[in-house]
Amino acid sequence: MPGDDSMSIRERLIKSRMPIGDAAEVDPSEFENYVEHPRYGRGPRMTGVSPTMREVHFLGYDAGIPGTAIPANPIQPGCAPAQYYVDVRCQCEACQRKFIFFAEEQRHWYDELGFHYAARATRCSDCRRAKRKTDEDRDRLTKHLSDGVHSAEDCEDLTAALERLHAKSLVGRKAIEAGLAALNAAARSQAH
């Protein structure tokens, strides 16, 4: 079966001028098991606006949810070359759960933060938050191992970061030994 790559230029042009769909066809029950976003919720945010595919930013047009468009408002060069953003159905690469990449979130990413227009949300909000915390723990571990442990607060911070990373099996024996050595060195220096 031929895919979009086999479409003629004329067929692509016609498809780009078609609306992304009919908002009346969106079934709210489809989104009952989607990951809930802390700011935007679980289901699509209906605006009643369904622009054509050409006017919509998101690269995965087939995943766009009709009737959820909001106007793009690029304030930085290099932002999305689009007139609208729409809520988009996605699947998290980490946990495999379905989530919505909300139009408001896209506008924030592309128009306000200046993310490259090809950047996509590949993780749900829960997995993004967990990844951020893991990255912060790795940064703490690296900082304390390179700068040393100078206070009781540093000791607690290093210990907590090591415990969390160890619980996720993200640190090996060498990192744990280095952390323990840093804690022991700090204990010896505080004893003197």
C-alpha cells in the first residue's frame, strides 16, 4: 500500500488545504486513559477552530485533534512556520502511555522559549518530570564528586542523590565508592 511518500505533488497540495478534521468526530472517552498533564488536564482543549493542514505547525498531521487549534504567536526568528497549533495525540517513548501534546504547550515551547520547530514532546509530563529529577541528581553527584563535600548539607545532598540514583539502578559500584570516599573525606575534615 503506498504511503504519503508516493503521493504526487498535486495530491500533497490538495491534502495540505484540507481541514485537519471535524471537531464533532472527537470522542472524549478516547482520552480517559491518557496521562494527565498537571496544567492542561487529560483531554483535548476544544476551541472550535480547525485550520487546514498547511496552517498547522505539528509535523504529525494525522495525530492532530480537530477543533483544538490556537493561533501561533512567534516572537523569535526560527520559530514554527505556522499559523496555528493543535492538540496532538502522542505516545510516551519511556512508559508507552498515551498523552496529549497540548497546543498551549507547543505555543510555549516554540513561540516563548524559542525551541526549534521540529522539536517534539516524546515523553509524557510524568516521565519528563522524572527525567528532570534524575538529571538533577546526576548533576548533584557530579558536582559533589568534582568540587568535594564541604558541609553537612552537601553530605545530605550527595547521600540523597546517590540513594535515588542507586534505587533506579543508574549508578554503578565506582560512583558509589567515589561518593562514599567523598563523604568519608568530609567526615574526617569536619572531625579535625
